[in-house]
Amino acid sequence: MRDNMKACQHTLSDDVIYKEVVVIGNGPSGLVTSYMLAGNVPYLKRNIPDELPIDDMLRARLSNLPPGQNLLETDLMELAEGLEGRSHNPIPLLMDNLLRPCADLNIDADSLIEWKYDVEKQVEHVVLGRGQPGGSWHTFPPALRTLSPAPWLALPPHRTAHPAPAPHSPPAPHSPHARLTARALANYCRRYVRVNNLQRFFRCGVTVTSVSRCPRGGGGGGGPPCASAACPRAATFCVSGYDSVEARCVRYVCGRVVVACGGADSPNAHLAHLAHLAPHALHHLAALHSPPPEVSSSSEAALVVGSGLSAADAVRSLRALRRHVLHAHRTPPAALARLPPAAYPDYWEIYKMMCDGPSGNHHNYTPYPDHVVVDVTPLDPDNDSKYSLKRVTLLDLATNLTTQVTVSLIVVLIGSRPDLFFLQTNFNINDIEIKKCIKCTNEKENRKIEENQKQCFFKNHWHYFKSVLGQSIQSCKSRYLNYTEINGNTDNKCNNTNCDKIEDGSDNFKYEVIPYTDLDKLKCECQTTNPYSSGLGFGIDPLKPVDGRSNPVAIDKSTHEILNAPKGIYALGPLTGDNFIRFIPGGALAIVAHIHKEMKTVAE
């Protein structure tokens, strides 16, 4: 691959950089993808222990491969056939079985893969991320513990997430299956780049704003065709963004794009049906771990909305601050119910309190099962901050009764979604008309036009209607007309309908069009977030927003190419439903293997 990169002498303009691959996101997904693109190749070990209880069909297929087989040159889908596990993607399941054989059986077995560096397999690439390597793990509360044990969090080629502890970093856990803190995992990701010599491939502090097709001729303008597969003139995509460190725009042209930005960029609290909560609530758990003085010193109650793990963490944090917690949640909380009590005693305590209901009488905790927030009113209209006292109305979905509570803090933690705005570059926001906007259901403008047209029509055609209808119009109860003008009667006291008629036939009668409108009843239900950030069109159900759990990005399972995007755009990790770090290397393997095969085909 490096030979192809050197063969071409074509150059680009000064503000454009060419890379064969651009990786968007520097979390665990971007880290392991960069590690493989840098020339680190997975090979099967020559001997598989007979006593290792791996899948029988997988063992049979592995035994048919030559000793030391390069996985990049193997039919990965054939090897993965029939495997079952916690991922719906076959190649991530395969890679997990090879890296951590029998992990679900709590067997601490050696990996069946060894990694070798091959300079010829190196693909020129760049990893773009908004923060430090590690992605969103740097934004979580430092003391928050992971769900997965340390061995499941390790990225190739390490066996544990503590390969080389740095000075002043927290010590490695005593138990090999202990859960790590978010700070420890974030530090591990930062060290991972340095330990594996990947620094030159990473560019931090960059926010990607656009991924678009390159015009013919790529970023280098016109000119004769080039025989090199890596010629900048053959670039397919242009990736634009902003570097907050250097305070300037950046632009890359490339042949392929890997979307590895994770699935927790935008909280679900910004959805349309929760718009009334957004101005009054916190939506990030980290805000509770560095609270302003008015939060840490306040004795007022706090309301937590949500039934998942983040909501449980918020309950624990607020109770640690000696705050009384009101907890509105669904029943039963399925996310917590699936966790074994022995491994997760912290979450099991919250789960038990939620199940006990109001009769549980727990200290500083009052649950409101199957309640939703229907109204929030600040007690002081002049102080409408997120930390001021507010009256909250809760609706019990079971009894249809409402309850009013007074709190100083509302925390809404009901999940999150990826922000894929940079992929929606086929739209121009400035040219979107209100009638055609898929986000806005604001019928007010449309209804206003209809009402104006209706009024003008009656005004302009009044004489025609009167001549056609004649005397029958007297019984018309139209809401658009003043009744006394229908029959020409200007004296409300006269009962004779023929009294005081206009005799000269002139047009001096004072008819009045009384407009009727329901515009005031119509309210805009626009989302508070950008309409194109939800990834509409890229999910398994293209009509719904992308969600790593319920509607992941639709991909070709064998290559991880996005199906509803131009050829050459890939996705992995939480975007494709692999929400556990242990399955991310499989997605990277599928992508890198496909890139190598395509580059080899073009070179030939």
C-alpha cells in the first residue's frame, strides 16, 4: 500500500490534505481502526488448545486454515457463520471469540490471535476527533465505573486495559474482572495512542462539519488521468471541519471514510415531545459531579427522569450530596433488571428501591413509577435558571391523576443518539421551505395562507353568490357573514326580513366577513436539535432516527459499508449496534480487510 502512495507526484492546493482513509471519531472505535490501518495485521496462532471449549463449528473451520493464516486475507463471513453472542454482527462476534475465547464462561484464556507489523500493509490515514483520544470517556464522571470488566475493555494487542500505567494514574484493579473507572479507561485510551506509536495519525480538536462527494478531478483540479490508485485526483470524498486548536478550517480529500463517532452525542431529552423540559433540565451526568455551589449546598429536592443506568447513577450521586431525590421512571426498569446483583451491587440497590415503590420508605428517595412530566413552572419568573425552584406536574399513567412537586433541579437521562449531521450534506438548510421541512410540523403558516385565501374568495365573489342563491341565502348560518347583512336588515329590532332594504341597488351595503380561525390552537412541535443530526435515511428503518440500540446504521455485514450512503463510507461501533468495546475490533477488521482487498484489486 505504501508503494502506491509514493508512486503519484500530483499535488493539491495548500488548504487541502490527501489521505487514503479519514476516520471520524477518536474513541475506542477510531483507536482500533487506526491500529489496523497503521500496518498491524492479525494472524491466527498455529496451535489452538484442545481443552479450550470454543464453538465446535468455529474450531473445525479454523483447523482447515493454514497455520498462521492472515485474517485480512480470509473469508471472514465463512468463519463467522453460525456464531451467536451479544452482537448482531457476525465479524465482531468472530473477532471476540478469537481475542477472548470463552469470555462469557468466565474462562481467562489466551488470545488465538497474534499481531505482526507489516509496513506494506500500512494505509495512509488520519483520525479526527473533537477531544483527546478516548472520545466520550473523557466526558464521563471520573469515578463512574464501567459495566464491562477490564479484560473486555482492552484493545488489540493488549489483554487488559492497563498495559502501561502512567505516573499518578489509578492503580490496576486487584481482580482481573474488576470494573474500571471512567478516568482509568480514558487514560488507557490516551496511552494507547502513544504506546502503539499512532500519534502521527491523530489530529485532535477537530469538529467535522461535512462529508461530501468530490467533484470530478478530486481536490487537485483537472488534468490527465493517473495510473496510481492513491492519486489525489481520484479522491472520492471531501471531509471538511474546524480545528479549534489552530482556529482554522481544515479540509481532507480521501478515497474512503470511516464513521467511528460513537452513539452518545445528542441526549434524547431534546426530542419534540420533551421540548417543555429542555430549558429547565440537565441532560448530562457530568454536571452532577462538578455542581455549582447552589446545587451542592441546596437542601431542596431534585427530580430524576429515567429508568436506565445513567438515571441510576444520577440517583446515587444526588443522594451522596444529601439531596432528596424524586425519581420518575418506567416499570419495570429492564436495563437494571438484567444486571446480576453480585457483580453490580450499586445498580442493584437502585433497582430494588425502584421496585419497592412509594411504600419502600427509603432515605432521601421517593419513586414515582409510570409517571411523566407534563408541566414545569418556575416559582420566580425572573429567575428561570436550571437551578432555581420550580413547580413540576407529574401525571400517573396508571390512574391518570396528577401530582405537583417543588424541586430545584431536574435531571433528564433517557438515553442518547449519535449526531450524524456531517453526513447530511445533500441538504441546504437555508433553502428549506416550511411546507417541505421534514422536521417542522408547524401547520400555522400553511393554515394562515388557507384562511387568507378563503376570506379573499368570499369578498371577491359575494355578488355572484347572492345572485345565485337569492332568497335561500336568508337561511344561511355562515360564520363568515354578519346575519343582519344577509337580508339587508340594519335594524336589529325589526322582525320583518324585508324591512329597510337597500332600494337603489347600489353596492353600499356593509357586509362583513367574520374570519374564523383555529391558528391559536396550533403549536409548533419542532425539535430543538438540528433536523438532520438524527441520521434519517441511514438506519435499518430509514424513516426513523439512527439509534445504536433500536435502529442502528444499516451496513453490509461483510464489509461494514453503510448501505444507504455512497460506496466507500463505513461505520462501526455503537453506530452499528456494537455498544460493548469488546466487539469493536471485529468491525475494524471487516473494514480494513475490505479496504485492503479493494486497493489490491485496483492496483492489479
